[in-house]
Amino acid sequence: MNLQQLRYLCAVVETKFNVSKAAERLFTSQPGISKQIQLLEGELGVLLLVRKGNRILGLTPPGEEVYAVAQRMLSDALNLKKIGEEFSAKNEGSLVVATTHLHAGHVLPKIIKKFSELYPHVTVSLRQSDPYQVATWICSGEADIGISATFDESPEELILFPYSTIDRSILVPEDHPLVKLKKLTLEKIAQYSIISLDANLAGGSGIKQVFESSNLKPNFVLSATDTDVIKTYVKIGHGIAIIPTIAYDKTRDKGLMILDASGLFPSIPIFIQFRRGKYLRHYMEDFITMVCPNWNGEHLNGALYNKK
């Protein structure tokens, strides 16, 4: 048994049992992955995967147990490497942050600039996607820290620290009729074509349900994953937009205005996320405390190594 075999098994599971995608992810061949998993099964004396012809349908009961242990072993092996790096090159390394387009573009720029000034030899990589993918990257070890909303069934190994909340506003051209209203209501908003963030993203989730609960059926003409794209369509008159308030920049978004809608749509909690048991290098702790100054390394490591 070796770590490579465990890595292959985890990659197959994490790519939803698509051996081709697992091979691409690990820069190896499909036959190589299949052979190593079969060798692992032979050594353990149990079948780990449910197979039907050339297809893999899932994990067997012992496969589920082995997969859980394999995840922990790979995480511990990575921690050993990180500990070595910590003491051999304290101010060098990499930091992978998984987040949404919203936070990458509107929350993190100043923080990353300050961080890079303190740690010029640490390479920062941003991975941007929806909350589900952010959690997947954290759990697989492909990202060190996640910043996003969560979803209904977060993985057990994921630790969530409350970070902030997202309020929403209505984005309109400066001369739009809604600007003149003394009180903004759902009924007034529903009279216009609406653009929103994708429903898989925090700023776009639950918007339709808010209208439906008031028996309103507005015309949703467009959804997108990037607020800058949404702003472009508002400027050309395609509709008004419901966006996270933090996405608006008065200097950059000339010709547009936001109208506070925090009383109409619920705030969405945002979390800083990492995998339970992960070894945080000191510069990772510093990055987190830059995002959330109330935390410190003792609090973080206490959460990382405590059981639920």
C-alpha cells in the first residue's frame, strides 16, 4: 500500500467515479489508475468500488470506510510536508484561496495586496466558483482557505467560521423611475425586467422565492456569475439588477445607482472555510486574520483539531 494508490482512489471518488477525469487531474493514465486501485483492493482483500462492465457506480461499504481513512492519511501527509516547509522556508510558499467571483473582485484585492507586501515570496492563487465547488476544493486539499456562503449539506470535514453577511441592493441607471420612490417595494421592483446573479451563488440564491412568497412573478431576463457582466447589461437598458451591495463601486460604476434592498431580501452569511486537521502555516493564519481581524492563530488551530 502506498499514498499514490490512496490518492488515485480519492481522485476517482471526487470526480464522481469518472476515471478519465481523475487521470487528467493527476496527470496520469486511466489504465494506471485502474491497476493501482486493483492492487490496493488485492492487498486489503476487499472490493472498494462497485463496477458494472467498464463503469464504476460507486463505493462498496468497505470502500466508504477506506476512502474516509485515505482522505485523512493524505491530509496528514500534506501536513507533514507543510511542517517541513514552515521550518525550512518560513516566508516562502503558496496560498490557494477558493472563493466566488464576488469576493475575488470586491473583497480580497486590498487584502491580497497587503498580504503580498508582507510575504513577497508567497504565491497567492485564486480559484473562483460556486459555494459547492469551493467546499470540494477545500476538502480535497486543492485549496487552503475558502471564502463563500455555504449550502444545505456541508461536508463533515469542513470547518466554517462566520465571517460576514451579504446584503443586496437594486442596481439601476441614475435616471430610472425607481430612484424617485420614497419607499422601495417588491411590487414596484417586479414591474421591471430583472437581472440577477446565478442562483448557485450567494447573491443570487433565494431571490425568486422572495417574490413568490409575495405572490409576484417578475420577468427574470438574465442571470450571470459575474457582477461586472450584470452591470454591463443594466447600462444598456436590458433590465434592473439585484446584486450584493458590496459589488457596487461609486467611482467605477458611473451612470449607475444602487437602492438599498436589505429589508426586502434576507442577508446571506459568508464563512471562511478550511478542512478539519489541516496544518496552517503562519502566513496562512496571517491571511485569515487580515480577512477577519478578530481571530488569531490559537482560535483557528483550536477549531482545526477539535472534533465536532
